[in-house]
Amino acid sequence: DERSGKCLGVGYVEMADKEGLLNALQLHGTVLLGNPIVVQSALAEKNRMAAAGASAAEIKAIGGMAGPAAQAEGLKLYVGGLHYELSEVQMRELFAPFGPL
């Protein structure tokens, strides 16, 4: 939240490459500050595929992988279930081992 500076419980992380994205997906279910977190490909990538005419099966198949459109803009992950006291610095530290953000 911009006013309070506290985490709203969700965020997005943009990885620099596909390998980093795939590795970061392994964080799904990790307990962080007492909360299990959700890590999955961002819906924006699925929406881009749908707009490009991809079938429902193709969109479902990407699961944690992103397509060429996302590679051009970076690879975004949705991260949910975050503790309200988690900072941006802590998020960066959590995802940094998986590759450049």
C-alpha cells in the first residue's frame, strides 16, 4: 500500500529469463513469515495469449511457463499469501537466487 507502506498480501515479480521463472515457481507453498505463499505465472501472460488467439488448451498448458510475448517484456509471476509486514527488499532477497529480477 502506498500510503501505509505495508504489503497488501499480493505482488508481482518480473524475472529476467525463462529459466529464472521456472526455478522461482518452486517457491509455491513455501512458508514465509508464517504464511504459505502462492507463486504462479501472472494472468497477464494468459490474457496476452488469449488476445493472440491461443486455444484454451494452449493457455492452460503454459501453467508456470510464459510465451514469447512475455519474454519480450520480461516474465511475470503472481505472488500471493504474503504477510502484511513483508517488504520489497525481502521479496527481492527471496527471488534473487533464481536469477536476475
